[in-house]
Amino acid sequence: MTTSALIMMLLANGIVIGVTVYFFLKVLRTRPPDTVDEDDANFPRGG
């Protein structure tokens, strides 16, 4: 493997890992809404 291919592979992997960690932390830090209507929260699921 050439040096430029190795650098490109590491850069691509770094970008993918960075974006994944960013959205994972964003989901962990997001709080649920303060007010939840019980009728909206318990809508029927299924057919």
C-alpha cells in the first residue's frame, strides 16, 4: 500500500468515526421534551 493510499484510508476512517461519535453524543445529551401529552404518547401501535 502506498503512503498516499494509507493517508487517505486513515483520513476517511477518521471522518466516519468523528461523525459517528458526534451524533452519538448528540443523542445522549438531548433531553426529552418537558411536556408530553398522554394521548399523544400512547398512540396505538400496530395494525
